[in-house]
Amino acid sequence: MSAFIHSTDSPLLTRLRTLADAGRVRQLDVQFARLIESLGGEQELVLAAAMACFELGRGHICLPLAAIERPFGLDGDERAALLEGLAPAKAWPERLAASPLVGDGRHDTPHSPLVLWRERLYLTRYHDFERSVAGRLRALSARAEFPDIRAALDRLFARDYGRLFAALLPLRTAPAFSARHFLEKYLDLAEGAELAWGDIERLLASAQSGADLAPLDALIPLSACCNGQKLAAATAAGRPFAVISGGPGTGKTTTVAKLLAILVETGLSAGAAPAIRLVAPTGKAAARLTESIGAALQDLPLSPEVVSAIPTEAGTLHRLLGVIPGRTRFRHHADNPLHLDVLVVDEASMVDLPMMARLLEALPAKARLILLGDKDQLASVEAGAVLADICSFVAQGVSEPQAEWLSAQSGYRVSGSAAGAPLRDSLCLLTKSWRFDERSGIGRLARACNGGDPAAVERVWGEGFTDIALHPWSAERYEALIQQAVEGYRPYLAALQEGQEPKAVFQAFNGFQILCALREGPFGVEGLNDRIEAALGRARLIAREGEWYAGRAVMVVQNDHGIGLYNGDMGLCLPDEEGRLKVWFEQADGGVRSLLPSRLPPHETVYAMTIHKSQGSEFAHTVLVLPDAPSPLLTRELVYTGITRAKGRLDLYGDRALLAQAVRKKTERYSGLAQRLGE
């Protein structure tokens, strides 16, 4: 029986309560509907309010009025029973708009719990978040500076003929060697470039060192090339807002390291280096950013003064904004902005709408914002798909003035178009993967999945790649998965038993990870964690003498601002120098910290984690587990995100037909952000 029974409930609320008891909607949705009814809302508005609240819980920002035809996805008798006595769907827009409980979204209207804007119904708070984000991003993208940075770009993106020769040497004697294919990869040749291929081939065949390849400067001028990283750095240097989107291994961090060098050099020449901050949504993602920025800077021709002005330590968004325990507002906001000139946010696809609104609110008026991420990954766990909405304009290309400036600064031939939203000039898409080449099954599989083509995915499985494997389900395969988990975690547990330092133990642990599409059931994290933990015990790799034991891997599932642990943080239970069990966590600066198990916020064992929780992480060997039956959670973005967590090897457990269904199904999140950004 429902815990929220009211004897005065209307028939509609009673029907909603019945749906909540059956798990079809949330009690929160019923309570919000009851609030609207208590304020005098008509029955159509009461149901629409419940639906808007329900959709928010599913990650949508709003309820498109077209969706009222199928409330909560119901069909048949259930749908008819819920809509009994209500006006026809075509009458709802007018009825909702006429209600005093529904605002129109303008600043000068009285506050109301709901807002109707362009055939979309919002909870007012989320309408305000969306309007705020759109307004601030439009203002940022409307500004352009067009500095002269040609010399810096050419120096930082100069051809490295030493590396080119090292790559060429083992390949040029191969029977299938193609000079055109080789240089398309390493020198970013533009499509259709007309070159003296005979002279180029002779040069490649005779070169004895990197210096011998220098004539390629004349044989292949910059105008015949198009380096996406160089264009992205130029774009972000010329605008206060930029997005650099790309898949794994496309060089987003390398690009931003060179960009920051340009900004620092420009600032120093004007008298002072800019104050730069690097952040990511999670501690794990921040630690990866710290590591990759540090590595990228080592290879750049920079003065010590420039290097010292570029931070190599990243933090989390929560720490940057300043959490106030027990409050939703941060220490930094419009009246107390952040103290910085340049802000880089990595893994921006994980940033939800409320967090983006608060971040933009706290950004100083003259600061630069650079978002890094993969627009094709899963959207944030909470409401919104901000990065995807922003990047929806990338297909428009750049404006003609932007193209002219990019051509002058890069040396490439960049074409522009007359029509489009101003935001398009802030967007950069990196498509070339330096990690995965044509010999990489992981890269090919990710591209096929992202293209939404099940036939292409099937062809990849048949091409004999050694770094990927598909395991269709059977009873034997399930047991094989458990055994693979035991073997996968054996090196980690061996490092623990050898008494290695916590950082080394973490490195071993990160070499292998099982990712699941679902939480519940035998194919979800709950079922698999229980079975893997038991199997590790039988193999005597762990000694379970209670809840806590050496080797237990855990994940925090609830934010605790007081001790600085957040939902998604991974910890390992390891003995300290005195033999006491503590839970160790990697830090954004590359170090580790430990806590007594009793101090941990709510957590769970995590030998297997959901694909959602894996965002911001990468693993040398990833095992991706799909269920044995269809699920509404299986989407192209989910599978793509799981595939791209793998750096060296991917094992995918799942049936071909189910994988094909997932690849066809593209995630859609209801939002008006893209429309607002385009106006």
C-alpha cells in the first residue's frame, strides 16, 4: 500500500498513486502532482506536472507537449484509464498556458512552479537553468578577438620529421606501403590535395634520417594540409568560449596544452600570464587530466617561464566552486566570482545542466571557458545533455570571417558558410584518432557503433582483429566471464599481496575492469559483483573475514563534501604500514589518501561498475557486459562509451541481435537548450 495515501485525493491522483505502487512512476512525481492540485491546478495540469517531474527523473529537462499522447509511456487500457475525464490532447496547450500556475518564461512574470515555453513544459527551476546557460553561452560566443598567433601556432604545431622518420622506417619496405596513406595519417593531408607524388615517394624511399625529410616542407605545403588540432587551438585562442570535442586518442589534451602555452606567451608579452585552472567532474577524471597535461607539456618547446605558468594539477568542479555543506549553492557565484582568467573543463559530457548553470554564473566576465569532451558519449547522469546540445551546431561549419581568420593563422585553406548560429565559430571537432589506427579493432568498432550502422559493426567482428572479441551468451559463457574476472584481477591482487605501494596497486587495478549496462540482475553490477567476489575468495585471492578485507574495491555512491568524497569515487581497501585496513583513493594531483572504513560515506563493492560510472576513466583491458534481453537502457551512446573505455583490449559479452538494436537506438534528451542557443 502507498505510503502517501490521502483520503481527499482526486481520481487522477489515485490512479497516479496506483502507478507509483507498481513502480511505473515515482512517489516524487505523485507528490508534485498533489502540490499542483492543492494550488488549484486543473486536472490536465496536474497530470502534465507529474509527467514533467517524471521526465526530469529520466534526465530530460522538459516535457514536450507532444508526449502527453502517451503519458509515462503507457498504452492501451492503462493509458485510457489515466486520461479518463481529461480534455483531448489538442486542448492541453491552451489550458496549460491559461493557468496562473504556469509562467511563460519571461523575466517580468510572477514566479510560478511551472513554465511553458515553445510547446515545452518545465519545472521553473530547470527552465531558469536552461535560459541562464543559453544566455551566458550566447554572450560568450558572440565575442571574437582575432589575435595574430601565426608564429606561435607554426612553432607549436611544427612537423616533427624525426618522429615521422621513426614511423616511416619499419613501414616503407612493406609490399603494401602507400606513401599517400602514410602521409595522410602523419601530415594531415587535405582531401583532394594535388601533389608531386613521384618526388615525394622518391624522398621517402631514400631518406636516411629525419633531416632528410625536410624537403617535404616545399613538396607538401601547409595549404595542402588540415591539422584539426591546430585549428582547434587557434579557435580557442581567438574566442572567450570554445569547445574541443573528439573521441579517445584524438589529442584533446595535447591540443589544450599547446593552446595554454599560446595564451601564456600572449599574456606574458602583455605584462602578466593569465591565471589558469584545470577541472573535471570527478576526481578520477581530474587525475587523468593532471597526468596527461603534464606529459603533453614535456614535449613542447617552451621556456621555463611559460611552463611554470601552466598548471599541471587539475581539481574537481565541486572543489573549484566551493561546496557549502548542506546547501545547493556554492561559495562562488555571480556576486563572488571565481578568481581566474582561463578555465578548462575536461569530460564536459558529464556536466549536467544545473552544474553548468552554476559554473557559468561563477565565471568572471572576462574569463575564457574551454570545454573538452566527447559529444557522442553518454550524457550526464543527472538532467540535460549540455555538451551534445552545444555541439549540435558543429555541422553548420564556421562563418566566413572565422574561416578567413583561421586560414590566415593556420596556413590551411578553411572554407566558411554564410548562414548559421554564432555559436558554431566556437566549436572544434577532432576526428583523427592517434591511439587507434586501421589495425585497431577497438577504434574501428567505436566508429561503426557511433555511426549507428549495425552492419558495419558486424563487419568489424569478422575482420580478425586481435584486440576485440565478441562472446554471445550461453551458460558456459557466463561462467567464463566470472573466470575472466578472476584472472583479470589477479595481477592487482598479486601487487597487493606483494606489499607494493598504493599508487602501484591502483595502477595494477586500473589495468582491468568489467563494465555493465545494467545495475540489477545476473548481468548487472549487483549480480556480477556478488559472483566475482565469491570466485575471488574461492581462488584464495581475497580473504573475506567480514565486510572489509584487503583487496576490496569500493565506489562511493553519495557525495560527502565534508571529507571530500563524491559519487563515483573509486577506493581500494589496503593495509597501511602498521597493517590497519584503510580505504585508499587516488587524488587529482596524482597522489593518494586514505580513510578508515568507518568514515566512508555510502558505498558499494565494485569489481564491476556501470558504464555510466566509468565515464572519465580508461582501462587497459575492458570487459563490456550487455544483458541477455532487451532493455530501454541499451543505446548507441551507452555501448560507444563502454567500448571507448578500452585502451588495449575489449571483450564484449552479448548477443549480436541485441547489440544491433542498441547501435540503432540513439539517445534523445528533451531540452530547449539547442533552440535557445541558435536564436
